[in-house]
Amino acid sequence: MDLQTLENTAREMVGPGRGILAADESHGTIGKRFEALGIESTEDSRRDYREMLFTTPDIGEYLSGVILFDETIRQTTSDGTPLPQILLDQGVMPGIKVDGSTVDMPLSPGEKFTQGLDKLAGRLEEYREMGARFTKWRAVITIGDGIPTDRCIDANARALALYAAFCQDAGLVPIVEPEVLIDGNHSIQQCYDATQRTLSRTFGHLYEHGVELTGMILKPNMVISGKAADNQSGVEEVARATVECLLRSVPAAVPGIAFLSGGQRFLQATQHLDAMNRLYEGRLPWELSFSYARALQEQPMEIWGGKAGNIEAAQKVFRHRAKMNAAARSGSYSDDVEKAS
Ligand code: 13P
């Protein structure tokens, strides 16, 4: 393992003033998002949409990396340029989602297990040759009656650790994503407890598998009340609960934490990241960044709407959202900044 290269890549991924775009939706997920907007999901429309995002002028000012889906890393633009090359030309590193998505956790109703370890080493080799510098694997933990169970957390944490070990062995930086879902009516305290249990098991397995913590990125959920909870947590409450939970569960050797947006409204995702960086400025061992899908794409996807004539307007809004989240990385986002630009 070339640890120096892994560490350099990991630090670049979470370097100041930039973040990561997750554009790795599976066919099913992007199909649902397109359908809600009346856009047909085909190989070409998915390519056109992602080409629109990646060719946004100067997007490399705000993005260090983009997570791609298997179909996308193999696609070319209308003029024949591979999509990963478009990113490299913008100074943005291409990454790739490598998990095989979730199945129902056996004998554990309401819980999920993420599969995809079979033949992983070979796939990583291929992706590295195609230009990928990092990877992503997402595990899903659900809060509900009697769940998450220890066995579900443990099975997913073990798979995440093995995935991370395979990636480092192949010279790719693993993004380790254990997501405690926002779905449900649970309290912020229940989310805190489930997140802490999940992160401690995950780091236990990462340690046991020999994963170098300096050469990986953690992608967790924020600690937040359930979407259907009566009592919705405030911005500062989310920021403090999240950072306090992470301080108790994430070793200082990890260079950076890049949050998922997880179904928060897009402004909330920016405000929460900003509050964390502002309230804890100079007191954190790791960088706090973003690796959003929905919170970055919601508006541009709607404005694009599948029409070539809307590309410029969609790119403008996409660049704005990326810029706002880049500002949140240093706690310098505000309503005024949002409106001024
Ligand atoms: P969201 O930001 O929409 O939660 O997506 C992030 C992601 O990559 C999920 O795996």
C-alpha cells in the first residue's frame, strides 16, 4: 500500500474551501428523481444531466471530487470526451461508488444490509485504470421499534471495514459511509445514540482490518431529529449534537468528515455545516466538509428539466449551491451571502 499517495488524496478531498458532489445515484434512484420532474430516465438523459453538472464553468473552485456511478464513469460527452476526463480538466478528482446497494437484513425485519464485496478487488483495479482516485460504500441504519439491532450495525460495519481495506490495497481512498437514516419520528437523542453506536462499531472494525485511518474519509449523517418527529431540532442544536457525537466516536487520525445531506432541505444542509464550522472553529481534529447529492442537485435538476435550453440556468444555480456549501466549510455562510451572490 502506498500510504503517502492515499494520505495526499484524502487530504485533497477535504482541503479547505471545497467539497464533494455525490452524483452516483443508481438507475433506480435517479429514475425516481427524474420521474418526479417528468424527465425520462435513459442512458442518454442521465449522461446529458451529469454532463451538464460536470461542465459547469469553474466548478473546480468549489468541488474537490465527484462520486460517479458505474454507468457514468464509462460514458463520454457528445463530443467523445470521457466524463472522468471532463472532471480532471476542471481540477476535480473522479471517484466511484462500489457497493452493490442494500438488501433486507436476514432475520431482522426493517433493517438493511449492504452487499457488494464479491469480485471487489477486480472492479477496483478497473476503476483505477479509468481514473478513479477514491471510492464510496454506503451502509444504511434505520431507527425504529427495537432497531437498529447490534447485529445489523455489526454486519454493516464489518462490510464497510473490509471494503475500505480492499480499496487501500488497490491505492484508492475509501469513503466510509454509515448512514443513520432521517426517516421516522425519532428524537435527536435517539439519532445521537444510534449514530454513536454505529460509528464506534465501524471504527472498531476498521482498526481490526488494519485500515489506515489517515488514508480514508468518513461520510456520516448529521445528528438530527427524524423527519416526521413533532419536535424538530434547530440549527445550533444539530451542529452541537453532531460534533459532540463525532468527537466521542471518530479518531483524530481521520483527515476529514464529509457529510451526506440525507433528505434535509438544501438550505438546512448548508446552515448545519456552517454552524458546525463556526461554533467549533480551531477546536476540531478533522476537516468538516460536505459530500451532498440531493442538497446540491435538487434545484439544478429541477431547472434543467431535461431540456438543453435550460443548461446555463441550471449550471448557474448548481455553481451557487456549491459556492454556498464551500463557504459553510469555513463558517462564513449567512443569509446575506446567500442572497448577495
Ligand atoms: P444525499 O446527500 O442525498 O444524502 O446523498 C449522499 C450520498 O452519497 C448517499 O449515498
